[in-house]
Amino acid sequence: MRIILVNPRGFCAGVHMAIDVVDQLLDLCPDEPIYVYHEIVHNKHVVDRFRGRGVVFVEEIEEVPAGNILVFSAHGVSPQVRKIAQERNLTAVDATCPLVTKVHMEAIRYAKQGYQILLVGHADHQEVVGTRGEAPDAIQVVESPEDVRHVSVRDPEMLVYLTQTTLSTDDAAVIIEAIQHRFPQVKAPPTEDICYATTNRQGAVRAIAPECDLTLVVGSRNSSNSKRLTEISENVGCRARLIDDVSEIDPTWFEGVERVLVTAGASAPEDLVAELVRKLVNDYDAEIEVRDITTEDTEFGIPATLKRMMRERGVDPTGRRIHIQRPDITADLYGGVPVTIGVTG
Ligand code: SF4
């Protein structure tokens, strides 16, 4: 069996930043409780590891005692949530991914200009809930081409669509086509809302999955971008399974399989990928091939509130940027098996 490890995979710049924020706070405030509104990123292992270090995850702001530190997750929050945090005198550290904030800003700007907004996304996803909260009277969420038929539009000349950052590029294209078909004058966002990390991870799967018999995506079930990777693989004819970790693999999946594509959602830690690869190497005598499809160099700085807290505690925040590292491909990490670097796709 051959394992094709595709790049890019795993942590994106937004996830790196959000995780680093909580890490930094744990170091900076060892005697204070750290609360996080919703999961910091949609990954069970990341959340469990932070829980093990004392971080408290809450679903309602009211659960956070007044005056405490509260982190907003990478998916962003609505203005209403920010207001409640302020009223409760919480120290709010905003770990929202800047690419999600960009969509919020677009929603605010278009709503102020009098546009109605069709927000393409999953209505119950935290990111969409947060964006919608920026302009609830102007935004209608569309999840499917069917939804497009039912939206009510005052003036088709004053209509714009925006999208959730982690959609399937395949699905989004179909919904956007339905919007453009019904409202030919609809305005597109100034730049693509589906983020670079989503696009690149999906592009890598789309490029390599047709050569493979099975795709394994490491990621949690509530991770939108991880689920989309399985769908992209299935769309190009390669069956796919989403697993939180190696314990979920089923030996029957590998019957007759010669090539397995291994990737990970933007919130899945690389050590879980390495553990999966080691298991496949041990159980199936698999060889490893790495395929680089796109290189990434996006990085985000830490939030202003955290910088201020650092200064107040005598820590110099200068130069604290989140550097993205390409997932390690040393043979040691993957069970001592030599790693072949494949042709860049
Ligand atoms: S998947 Fe994209 S939008 Fe979401 S945190 Fe990562 S970079 Fe930001």
C-alpha cells in the first residue's frame, strides 16, 4: 500500500493564531481561569487538550463570571455577543480569524449602503451565526440552490452575495450560479470569501484523489472544512472517510486498496496525522509519498487585547507572529519509514 500525504493539509493561519492565543493566555495568566466561547477551533483533540490544562469552554456568555478573561473562537461572534461581554466587564480576547472578520466587514459595509445580502453558508454554523448578527435585517442565508428560489429581494440591483469561508468550492459554485441565474445583476464580494486554506486543501484533494482508492481526512465531525474535504474526494470518484484519530479506522476500508490519500482539516493537529500514518505503515507495510500541491505562507499576528495584556504583565509582544510550518515529513515522525517526495502536482 502507498500513502499519499498531500500538502497543504492541517492547521491554517487562523487556527494557528487561535490556538496560540489560548496557549499564550495560559502562560500569561497561570492563576486566572481562561474561558473560551464555543470550541476555540472545531477539533475534539484540540479542545480536550486545552480542557486538560484547565480551559473552560462555554456555550453561553452568561456562564462566564463577571470580570474574567474570555476568548472568542476563530469562527467569530456577533456584535450582540461582544456587547454582552462588555456589559459583564469581561476581558474579551478576540481570536476570530481575520479572514472571517473580512466577511463581517463586507456585511457591515454592504448593509450600510442599503444592499440586501445573500450569505451562502450553513445557517447553524457559528461563523454564519456571527456574520448574520452584523446585519440581521439585511442578510438572508442560502444553503442550497433550492433556497435561492425562496429568498425575497426588494431590488435586484441592490443585492450582493457573500459566502462562509469554509464552504466546498464545488457546492458554492452551484449555489452562486443559481443566485446569478435568478438575479443577473447580483454583486459579487470584492475578493473571494472562501479562504485560501479551504481552497488550497480542497484543491490538493481534487488533484490527487483521482489517483487513489481511499481518502482519509483527519478532522472532527463538526469541522466544516474537514467534512468538505471528504465531499470533494467523493465528487472526483474516490471514497472518503472522516476520522477524529487513528482509533476510528476500520480494517474493512482497506480491502483491495493500493493507494490511500491522507489529509487533514484546517483544525486537525499534525501529530494525529502522523499517528495514523504510523498505524498504516505498521499494519499494511505502507510506503509514504509526499505530494506538494500548493505552498502557503499566510500568517496572522496576535490580537491587540492580548498584546496589551502582555505589556501589562511585562512580556514583550513584539515580533510575536504566528509562523506557519509545513507539516514535518521526517521519517521518524512517520514510523522510521523513508519518505518519498513526489512530483509537485
Ligand atoms: S479555515 Fe480559513 S477562515 Fe477558517 S480559520 Fe482557517 S484561514 Fe481562517
